[in-house]
Amino acid sequence: MNITMEAIKEQHNKVAEMIAAFEATATLSTAFPITVNFPQMNAGEQYVGSIISANGTKREHIILLPGELKEGNWQAAINWAASIGGELPDRVESALLFATMKDQFKPEWHWTREQLAHVDSYAWVQDFNDGGQYYDDRSGRYRARAVRRLSIIE
């Protein structure tokens, strides 16, 4: 095969035409085949975002519920969240909350629902001042906010 500038330009023009044709017909749903419908919100709730795990097993909307527990140990925070129809956020959700809704939180430690894997008397907290995640004894007294999750249906 003899490669010439003319042959390269001809192939370049063909690729440019293919790109233009694709861009003219491409839609968001063909580029990103997961459709995420906006969930129904209740009074006082705030939409945080959607979490889709890399392997696709977790596909959920995260919704921040109104209200907060101003101070309590981990079990009190778990119970409080359940009493208003929610749960404490997990660590990923807490990081998303810090990234997108930091202004909705006091700049203090807030409980997550996750316990330390190897020490069950400790649980993770999200620092809404510096964004870090730390662990502390579950008897510590921190703030809590609750979320609810809705499955994303394609």
C-alpha cells in the first residue's frame, strides 16, 4: 500500500463526514444509555443527586430530608433518622452531600451509617468543615442528617 498525502486527506475527509453525521443524529441517550428520571419530592426535601456504582449494582437517587439531630450518639442518630422515614447517609453519600450541599450543614461532624469494619464500636463521621471522613467511638455526640434513597428505574 502506497501512502500519500492525497490518500491521508481523503481518509481524513471521510472520518470528518462520519463525525458530522454522528453528531447530527447522536442524542444523550445513545451516548449515555442510562436514563435517570427525576424523583417525586416531598415538602422540605432536597435532591442531592444520583449514585450509580461502577458495576451498576447501586443505582439510586439520594434525597436529603428536612430536619437534623443536633447532638446524639451513633445509635440515637440511627433511631432519629428512622423516625423521620430515612437513614443516615453512607460514606459515599456523605461525600456527595459535602460536595454539593455543604451550605445545608453546620460545619461540624455528622454521623454516617457505616461502622468501622474491624471495630464495631466505632463509626464513620463526615466533617462538614474540612470535608474529611474520620471515625470515632459510637458514644461520641455529633450531629446527624437523614437521607432517603429511591431506586433508579431505567
